[in-house]
Amino acid sequence: MKILSCEFNIDTACVELRFTDGSMILIDCTAVENEVTDNVYQRSELDWLIYNDPAAYADLILNGDPEIYLKAVTEYKNID
């Protein structure tokens, strides 16, 4: 089973994966953010992936550990 397409659907707020056998996986991005993020910086990191590389986002959510990823890539900046 191969992926035909992977894209973010702004109307449903889901990353949609379509496969050659006609099946489809929808990842509810809002639910994922509510579950794995603690702050706006982490949400920003996931949002960047969603809009710029939805395939990498889908891989992270389905096969990786988003909490470890977010700890590694999130930069916190003080507002002074």
C-alpha cells in the first residue's frame, strides 16, 4: 500500500493521507496539538510542519514521538 497524496485540509483542520487501495487516514491536527503541546511555541513548531511538510507531520504523528521531537526543536524566547 503506497501513499498517493498527503496534504493539509484547512476546512477540516486535518492532514489527509490517501493510499493506492482507496483508503484514507485523517489526522485531526487540533486534537494532536491539544494532546501533545504545552505552549504556543510547541504549537508553532507543529503548525510549521503541517503547512510546509504535511508528510513529515504525518510520519511524526503516526510513527514517531511528537513530545520528544518538540523538546528537541522548540526554541523558547523571553518577551522583554
